Amino acid sequence: MILTAIPREQLDEVLDRFIAKLEDPFSRAVVCRIRATSVDRAVGVAAARHRRAALSLARSLGMAVHPDGVECAFNWDGRALNSATEAYVILHEAAHFVLAPTERRRLVDFGLGPGPDTRDRDAAARAMVVSPLTREEDEAAASLLGIVWEAQLGQPALASFLDQNWLEGLERSAHSHFAAVVSKLQRRGLLDLDRPLYSIPLYSIERRRIEPAEPPHPEPQSRTAGQIPSLRRGAHPRNWRCLADWRDLPQFGTLLERPIPYR
């Protein structure tokens, strides 16, 4: 829910002011990539395509997914993901999965307490194992990581950036908060302008040995030239997994294919 709505005709000026307050070039580049996406949510066929892409990414991270038609009390019930929701919600939950330690991946709502879509709020509250400060930090990191994934997937990341109130407190701490979260994700190896989305390192994710609620798509038998990401020096191939089902996802490229000039 947007706390302070920004009139559409003022959005460019507000974004300019936000970017001007960011001292770190990397943070400015991330905002520019988000800014290049649509401010309007997808509908119809496009929304369905975005949802398939988000589910494909979630499966590639090792998340099990409940089949369509299963009634879910949580977006994540400690075992599988609720598939009957929008793409940006799926990506947000996938980001929580990446960020959560192994023990919290076994808990409903990742042990963070009830979220906006949680139906069984009492059960989620009982499963909460983190402090309010940790919850706030985790939510901020998952929010931004999911938004960056939206941008890389060609989805309306700017809409989520506004919905999730990243411009709230523009004259106070919005820019410093954003830069701090970017830095945190960058230190964990989850944001890198030189790495495509599909080659994100998953060395921090312990794969859970459970049967998925819905089988993931099979790996393609072959890839054409240019589809296999190059590994950075020192990275072991076993630490990388493909995050794309090439039938569902658009061609990614890096977060920024070329530098976006700062205005």
C-alpha cells in the first residue's frame, strides 16, 4: 500500500531528486534500471506471462510450488509456494527464500510473522522467530531484491518500487535507507551489474530434500551460443544454477546492458 501517493506528472521530478541524493554510483545504476520499467501493473496475457516467469525463477531457486487450485493459508507454508498470486508477490517470496537461513525456510512465512496476504494469521504469529528489527531488515532486503528481479525480467518493477514505499521520506532518509539495503545485497553477492540474473550464485542456499509439490520444468537439452553464463574467476560451477526456463523467460542480459547516464 502506497503511504504517500505521487502524482504521475510529478514522478520524474521526484525520481530525479531521489537519484541526486545517492552518492554511490552502483545505487544510482540500480534505481535507473528500475526506473526504465513500467509504472503500471501488467494485465491479461502479459500478467499471466509474468507469473509464469516468476514461478520458473522460484522453482530454479529450489522452491517447491503448490499446483494451481490448492488453497493456501500462506504465501510460503514452510514447504511450498502459493502459486495463485501475482508475479511480484512470487518474486518477493523467492527473495525471502534466498535471504532466509535454512531453519527459517521450514517455517510458515519464513518465521517473519503474518504478511499482508496471510490468511491464518494466528499460525504465522506463533511461527515468528525473529525480532521486529530483524523482520524489518529482512522485509526491506526481500522487497528490493524482488524489485530488481522484476526489472531484470522486464516486469513493472517501478510499480513495485512505488507500492513498497521506497520513495517515502524522500527529504529525510529514503536515499540512505535504499543505499544501505543495496550495499547489504551487494555484500551477499546478490546484486552484481556484471552478472546476468540466470547466473546468480546460490552457494548460500542449502537445497532442501523434499519432493516438490509441482515438478520443475526439465533442463533444456542444449543451449545456443551466448546462453551459457561465464563464471567469474574463483567461482566453482557447482555453486551456480540456471535460473531460467528458456521457454518462459525473456532473454536477460545483465542488470544494465550499458551504463545509463545519470541526469
